[in-house]
Amino acid sequence: MLHDLNLSIGGIDARLNRRYQRLVKQHMTPAAPLASAVKDLACAQKTTFATTQAGWRFFNNERISFTQLNEPIISLALRHLALSPHPYALVVHDWSHLQFRTHNGKEERLKMTHGGDVGYELQTSLLLDAANGLPIAPLSQTLTDREGCRSTLTEGLSESLTHMDALTADIARLESLDTGRKL
């Protein structure tokens, strides 16, 4: 299924859809020791700087939202889930602290537990096949900084919530997806 990726975002032009395809393929690294070689093969750019610049331009394009970026991934996940014989699907929720203590240029860093603990919180909801426990796809990601939360499930900036309140809201949004399975 990985070789047959045909992810496209509705409502944007063909050039941006090709960039999206390229970015997704560049991030599908099979193993850390091969990471740079695989990314290099997947990339049509001539230099690392050109690749970085192209990615920056894509992700800072106001015509594309986080929910739009997530639509093809959810669609792929739902197609894969339909192949599972199990009536349930599992969703694993994880919070990670992304430490940026010495990166003073990032002004939106969040103070987490104490003055030296600054950076971002990343919450991910990963869909697993209940029949075999294998990961299918991330259904959502939410990045929290000092300004609030940016999520692939909602448009714009939302207020920061406690972990349990944020989890409850994400579970409700995920359950509203037409998965055909009990999550």
C-alpha cells in the first residue's frame, strides 16, 4: 500500500499537490541509518537548502490548512482500516515535550514545568489495526505553544486545555470520523 500512495488535497492546484506528495514521500523513512539516502532519492531538488526552502514555502502557504494536510492521511487510514476483519480499531494517544531550552529565536515557546523547561507539547493520536496491532496512520496531531493549540482536527488557533480536556475533545472528534469501526 505504501508504494501506491495517491494522496491529494482538494481545493488546491496541481503544483501544490505535487509538493505535498513529495514531502510525504520524503518523510517515509524506513530506518534511521538510511534516512538521508532515502530522502535524497525521493527529492527532486538539487541541494539540501532548496529542499528546506521548498518545504518552508509549502508549510507557510496560507492557501493550505492543517486540516487539509490531514485529509489525505485520514482517507488513506480509513481505506486501510476497511481491510481489517476486526470490528474495533485502536487509537493510541501520546504527549511529547519538544525541548527548545536554548533556541531563543523561538519566541512562542511554552513554559511547561519550570523556567528551564521550555518548548512545545505535541499530542499525537495514532490509529492501530486491532486485528494485528500494527500502526495504520496518525489521525491527528496537536502542537501547543504559548499562543495556544494548532491541530490537524480543527482550523485556526484554539485555547490551551488540560491534557485530559484536550484528550476528551480529540476523542470526540475522532469518533465523529466515519471509520466503520468502534474506536
